[in-house]
Amino acid sequence: MTLLKDWQAEVLMIRPAESETFWNRWYNRSRLLQAMIIRGDFPENIQDYLNEIMTTY
């Protein structure tokens, strides 16, 4: 959970207008999170967090 939160904070620190890196990371992040949600075998608190950040960001 800590790693997910740290990673999410790091991605959000990159400004979209400043860097193509942001869009590469954002796309990769979204694909990974979708795959993790579909897998669905994580503890409930992690699954809830994944759903939260996918719908919020």
C-alpha cells in the first residue's frame, strides 16, 4: 500500500505541460492499475485504493 501511495504521489508531481514523461508514466500507470483491478486478488484495502485512484485521477 505504501509503495502504491508513494508511486501515485510521484506521478502527480510531474506537470503534464512540462514533460512527455508525464504522459508516458500516466499511460503505463493506468494500464498497470487496470490490470491489477481486473486481477482482483489483492487485499480489500489495496483493491479499494486502486479503485479510488482510478476513478479520482
